[in-house]
Amino acid sequence: MGPLRLLAASCLLAMSRCKTVRYRTDEEGAPGTVIGTLADEMPVKAPGEMSFRLMRQFSNSSLVRVREEDGQLSIGEAGLDRERLCGQAPQCVLAFDVVSCWRERYRLVHVELEVRDINDNAPRFPRAQMTLEVSESAAPGTRLPLEVAVDEDVGSNSIQSFQVSLNSHFGVEAQTRADGARCADLVLLQELDRERQPSYTLELVAKDGGSPARSGTATVHVRVLDANDNSPTFARGSVTVELPEDAPPGSLLLDLDADDPDEGPNGEVVYAFGSQVPPEARRLFRLDPRSGRLTLEAAVDYERTRTYELDVRAQDRGASPRAATCTVIVRLADVNDNAPRISISALRGAGSAAGVAYVSEAAASESFVALVSASDRDSGANGQVRCSLRGHDHFALQRAYEDSYMIVTTAALDRERIPEYNLTVVAEDLGLPPFKTVRQYTVRVSDENDNAPLFAKPLYEVAVTENNPPGAYITTVVARDPDLGHNGKVTYRLLETQVMGAPISTYVSVDPATGAIYALRTFNYEILKQLDLRIQATDGGSPQLSSSTLVKVRMVDQNDNPPVIIHPVLTNGSVEIGVSSKTSRDSLVAQIKARDADDGANAELTFAFLEEPQQDLFTINPSTGDIVLRGDLSEELGQLFKVILTVTDNGRPPLATTATVNFLVTATAPSSIQEVAKPSSWEGKALQWDIPLIVIIILAGSCTLLLVAIITIATTCNRRKKGNEIKNNTSLKEQIDISHLEKGRQEDSSPRGNVFEQGFAAAQSFGKEPAPPVAIWKGHSFNTISGREAEKFSGKDSGKGDSDFNDSDSDISGDALKKDLITHMQNGLWACTAECKILGHSDRCWSPSCGRANPHPSPHPSAPLSTFCKSTSLPRDPLRRDNFYQAQLPKTVGLQSVYEKVLHRDFDRTITLLSPPRPARLPDLQEIGVPLYPAPSTRYLGPQTDTTEKV
């Protein structure tokens, strides 16, 4: 891993350093001419992934254009004119900076474009006509300075030679000035004679060294003057003066003194600047024409011009003045009078505000931020500048080239932590004393979508009361995204899931802008106790970032469900409970069970009697609903006690359910479920049921009953087959005396029962002995039929509307048929006549026989027989009062037809219906004994000697 890390570090360092690229091009090239391509100079050859931008530092983009895709450099619309860009500088270099970007890494490329001179300018003289004066006494070799010709080109394309038209007295000689300019002097070749030729006209030609060469011409007029014997002379022909650049105006540079031995006007010397002194020098320096004092007229600047060459001409005032020339060279000395200048340039287009740079928070370490250029117009140590960066250690300066530096990042940036940096760039020169320049610069971190929305809480728990209206407000989830703009704009949405087989979007909705959650439906605590939904927050960045939170909506129960009594089953809001008159005190007679669909306190039930039973016979446990007998019922046989039961929950407000409970005192033996209840147990804790054990017991009992039923059915079928064989050989033997049906049971000391109960009980033993016959009334007498044939009788009415809801139509079991048939045999048909055979039975035939005495004594032992008056009701179910039907049955033609069919049959055995020993009637007893048999499927009647159980 060591070499790989070293290679990665070297690549990172190479990307952050500056690269200098140099190109050359000729001036005056056509716009669009390609100079070079920067992508070819990059170490990474990935032109499709790189981009190039011109720094704002190079403001004149009309000179050079940079193509962004590959950094191709071309000449701009304005073109390149070396003379306009660099003047007379011997070398013209156009420098600018380009930033290359590759995979979020920025690299500074310093470009130096040398603009080469072409011979596009011809030499020219300041004036086309020049006039010179020379004394006829001038000695050969006298030099007459000529005006300096100008050629804007440089190097070999500048002025290289001078020529003068052919003549015998003058020649031309070229010289190089201290500032590098070429000039020419007119040299006297032989003596002049004013009297022979007073003037000369010469043509002066200046030529450059270009190819092809260019030239400029001027006409020189030379006038020959009369002779002056002595010329002024300077002590030195050339003088050099050093002047500090900070010298104040008026400073004396030099006191020139030219000596002329002549007298009078020929000896008076006048000083003046020669024709070759440029106007700029004449502005800066002053020469006193009388004294020859050379002083400083204006401030000079070493950084603009470092050397001045002044030609001073001293001339006498004679008729034929004679002159002498002295060259004064003024050299300026640099002083530290300029503070460093700082220029900071960011990427072009990265930010519009001056003094502000923008950098992405996703930029890697050592990414380029801005270019800092420091310069000092002074020279030497005074012009050497060092820079430093202050403000934050996340940024540093790296030297790019010469006096240019790069501001680069040193660590990863996070806009959410520090969005803006205020940096200070300090530039200081090395002069004495040093000058310092301080520049404030702001770096703003541009946002990137690097933060996902963050919810205020990872889990929201909110409670909503059930039965809320649709559209109700539930809660608001809030997610914050510290990013800016679209990167920080959060939208919310509900993540789809299934709740009870339906999309969760059908339960709630979420406002995408605010995160508010609203209910779309009414919630029911009894159906849905908690709703879990997940909300996702997504920002608007690219790529999008998201996060989610869980919202648990807990339903709060309302007391909106009243208690429901589930045991015993109510009919029309009432229930009848049979209580044996032999039930002991403090015995449990019934258990009221109720259920409330609500929860908590809303489902805690309290049982109470709104109207206390008479003599406080019954009490109810308010917690368990157990009804306990508190009195003695031995003297209350047949009485009906009515009480209003109320079941109330503990909700706010409380809800209650009422029911009417009728306690019917019967003569049956106490049920096995009735047990002695201890009053102290009511104050104790509620019985804790072991639900798994109860389920196991119920399943085991059900399986046992199913097995017993299967065995019983198989046995019954087998015995029925054998009984049919015996039936054919049996004849009718016994007659039934109708008087037996009219007798009461006053002499019977056994518990009240019913002969029909004995018949039903005997049906259980079918198969052990032949089924006894059943008596059927026909006309004026009874006829007997087989017990098995009684099973075939239908108790249905004729369908003509003569039956009520208590008739056999409303009972689909076989119990009602047996009860109705036997009851009619007991109570009805006693008043029938022979006309009933033809006309059918009348209402009198069906009247109860409770008031008729039986004149025939019974040959059989006394048997229990229930008696009833005309208003007595026959109960089908001892616990369900809704199944009662009146004893006064309407006339039924269908039953008559049954009797006629049975009359002609032969029966294998008959059953004797016993009547009470003497006529009797219990007018106050409002109940009848009904047989209770364990096998409803067995419908055969037979004798029964055991005492039946009453409910």
C-alpha cells in the first residue's frame, strides 16, 4: 500500500500545482487563428471530462479566446498588435491564466504568449524638412545632430542604417543612444566656402532591417554661416548624473559651464537642449539658458523611466555663432516608495461580486479557489514581495509562479457548518522600511446536495380519539434540510403499505409541503387500535436524498358501545329463568354474562337490579353477574318474579343495557349448576379463568359427544330394523279408558310429573322391548297406534292460516309434534260426536278438559299427570318463554285426516295413558310438566316409571 499511497499523493500534488505553458505567434494574425491547445499540455488525457476557463484577471478577452472544451487558444476579434501592446519593449509577452477542471479538481495553467514583431512599420522622421546651420570655418569632422527617426518595430525590424544623398561635403553616421534608439549625425567631410556655395540641400534616408526593408526620408537644408573664430567648449563632452527618484522638483542636477575665449557677443554663451531631447525630458528637466544650471522641473518615477539622455548645446552670440554640444545622462536611483499591489482573481463566472470567490463544498482538498498576484513597482529588494494568508486553516497559499500565488483548500468544506470564510491576504516588500498591503477577501462555499432531510424525531407517537370526522388533523411531522435552494426544499409523502387489506393511503393523507397528516376516514378503536405509517421526506436536489420516520397513531377508546348480555340469550329484551322451589338459600341460580366492545374502564361492567325483587329473594354480584337466592321459595311454587337487570360500564358518560329477568319458581329438583354461594366471595377478586384449559375441556367434551352420537345412531338403526320384524307379529291388546285422562293427582305423593314425560323417556330404551302403543281419539273413543307410527304424524296445520306463531309450524324439531299430539289427546277431543267424522271437529272438541271429571275408575296405578286450566300455556322450552303457545288450539283439518288414517292400522303394541284416580283441578297452578329427554332424535313414546326432572 505504500507505493500506491505515494503515487496518489504525487498525483494530488501535481494537480494542485501550477503549470506554465509558453506559445509564440506573430502579430497581426487573422482573428480565429489557432495558437495552441492546452489539453495537449495536460498530464491527464481526458478531453471529454476537462473544461477550461479564462481567469477574470485577463479582462481583455477580445485579444485571446479560450475554448472551454479543450482549452484551444485562438486570436480574438481585436487581433494582436505588438506595438500597441508592448510599445518599444524588445520582447512582447502576453501573460494570462487559465483554470482547468477535471473531476472537481482545479488546476491553474499560466500561459505566456510571446507576440513576435513583423516589419509592419516604416521608419519616419518627426519632420519632413530639417534646417541646419554651420559656419564656413567649421573644421572637417564637425558633427551636426539630426532629428531622431522613429520606427515602431523592434529588433532587426527597427532602423538599422541611414543614407544621405550623394555630395562632396557631408556624410551621415549612425549612432546608438543610451536608451537603445538609433540616431544619425551629419558629418562635415571638407571645409566649406560660404562665398562659393552658401547652402546645401540633402536627402536623408532611414532604413530598417526587415525583409523586405522599409525606409523613411526627410530633406535637410544646410545653411553656411560666416566664420566665428572660437567655439564654446565644455570641460567634458559627456556627464552622468544620478538622481534619486524621490528627489523633489527644483533639485539641482548639474551646473554646466562652457568656455568661449572670444569677447563680446562671440564670447557670450547661451545654453539650450539639443534637437534630440524628447518632449518628456524637456517637461521633467529645466536648463537655464544663461547660467547653464540643469534642475528638476517635475517628479520623476524610476518605475516609468530609469535613464534620461539630454543633449545640451552651448552657442555663442557672434554673427557667425559657434556651438558645442555636451551629453548629460541622468540615471534615476530607485527608492522604496511603492507599496505592494495585490490582485485576487477568481474563476471567471464563479461569482459576480468583486472580492468574493465561490468554491463547492464538494471540492477535494487542495482545490484551486483564487489566484493572488502581488507586484511592487520598485526594483531590487524594494520590489521583492512576500505574501501570506490569514483567516482560517482550511485555506492556504501556494506559489504558482514568480509573484503569483494560489489560494487552495486544505481540508474538506462543509457549507452547513461554515458557509463563508473571511480571509486576509498580506503582501510585504523587502525594502527599508518595508511597505505592507492588506487585502480582505471572502470565500463563499456553494451548496451541494450532501445532506438528507432529517426529521425532528425518529418516532412520532400520537393519540387520536376514535369516531373522528374524516379530514381531522392528526399531527405534523417536520424534517429539516440544511442545504440551500432546491437542495433544501423538503417534500413529504406517505410510503404505501397494507392495513387490513387496504392501502394505507385510504386511511390518512400527508400534505407534501407541510408534513401535516390528516385522517381520511373515521377510526374505530374496536376494529383498529393502532395505525403505523411511515413518512418519507425528500429534498429537491440532484440526486435526491431522503429519509423516513415512523408515526404511530394510537386510537383512544371512547365509550361508544353499550354492554351486551350474551348469556342467557335475551328474547325481545327479556329472559325467563326457572328456579326450583327446593333451591337452598345462598345458592347460585343463574349467571349473567355480558360483554362490552370498548376497552379499559369503558369495558368494566357493573351488574345491578333496578327494582329489587320482592322480599329480597334474589341478589346479583355487581362484579361477576352471579344471581344468588337469598330467600325461601318452598311456598312460592308457580310464582313469577319480575326484575329489571341493568348492566352499566364505567365510561364517561356511562352506557347501560337493561333487560327484564323473570324468575319462574318450578317444582323440579335443583340443577347441578346451582351451588351455595358465599357472600364473602363477592368481595373477593374475580375468578381468573384459565382460557387454554377451558378450550381443551370444550374440545375434549365435543369429541366425546360426537363419538357417543355416532355409536347411538348406529345402535338405533340396528334396533329399529329388529323392531320392524317384531311389529308384524304383534296385535292390539289394551284399551285406553278416557276417564283415566280426566283424573287429577291429588293422591299422588310423588313429585309432579307428566305421563308424556314417561313416554319420551321410554323411547330411549327402544330396542330393548317393543315400543308401547299410543292412544288416539277418534269420534267417541280412543284408538291405539304403535309408538313408532306416532313418529310419522305431522303436526303441521293445513296451511290455511289457522295456526299462530306458537303452533307446530314454528318448531322444526320433533319435540313440538310429540307435545302437541299428546296434549290434544289429554285435553282435547273429549266433546267430539259422530258428526265430527263427517263435518270435522268443532271448537268444542279442542276445548281443554280441566273441568270435566272422569267417571271411570282407573285400573292402573296412579301416575303423575299435569292438569291445567283453559288459560294455561304449554312451554316448549322451560327456559325460553318466547316458545309458549296457547292451549286453546284452533281446529285443524290436517290432524283429523291423520286420525282417520291411523284408525285402520294394526299396531304391535299399545301404550296405556293413565288418568288421575279422581277428578281434580289445580286452578292456581300455571304450569305444566314437559318431558326432558336426552336424545332428541329418538321420537318413540313408551312407559316411564321414573320421576321426570322439571326446570
